[in-house]
Amino acid sequence: MAFRELRPILLEIALPLAKTSSKLAMEFLKQCPAILALLSGIQKQNAVLDICKTLAEIAPTVAPVFVGHSIEALTLTEGSLNPFQQWAQKGIEIARTHPERAGAYFSLKLKISRDALSQLSNGVFLKDISRMLRYYAEGLCGKPIEIKAGAGPTGLPTTPDGIIT
């Protein structure tokens, strides 16, 4: 789906955000095209936008948080839409009663969010295994090693100067 075709959907989502805060709507509109471009296929783009639409209606402040972490969540579900949508539905239920908790859920800060993703996928969180990886790498290299996530929404590893490897 070309960006031109996404405009009406993005604006439909941005309207309830703008009613809450123009800054919120601008943040959403600014980050969305780049994130949607990283998604492979119309189905994934539509799934993310459908979830955003629901969040914009029930908890507007949560929609940009969800979009900002959707790539990471999809990566952890190995790109599989069903587990991703199940994870998002749990967050939507939280958003209906506790919007502030939903923001933490979708930013993967809550343990229940990480647990839900790990149960729905075969992936692991780097922070869960970084200590073990550090010890292993230090054993191989014979010097201190720092293990950290890459920059950007995909978390791809980067060199110190920010180039994706």
C-alpha cells in the first residue's frame, strides 16, 4: 500500500489524537510512515493501523506508543500476525480501564507485556539473555564486552557510529 493510499486512514486515526493534543497527532503522523515502510506487506500495515484506530478512540495517548513499538513486537512474534494481534488485544483491554498502564504495556516496559509476547512467540528479549551473552563474548574475546540493543525501531545491531550491520 503506497503512502498516498494510507493518508485517509492515518488522518482518521490522527483526528482523535488531535482532539487530545495537536502534539500527539503530529508525533503519530511523523513516525507512522517510516514504521509502516518497515512492515512487509499490506496485511501487517493494516493490522497495525486497525489496532491504532482502536487505541486512538479509547486511549489516544497510547496510539503513538503502540506504533513506536509495533516493529519490535512483530519481530518478537517472528512477523506472525496472529500472536501480534493477540498481544495487542491484551493491551487494548488494559487501555479500556488503565490508559497509563497501556502505554507501559505497549512500550514493553511491563512484565505482563513481555511475558505475553514471549508466550506467543519463539523469540527472546535481549535484556533477558544479555548477561549470559556478555559472559560468553568476554570468554571468547578475553576482554570486557558490552551487549546492547541496536538503535531504531527494529533494534538491529549497529556499529558505534550508528551504521546498521
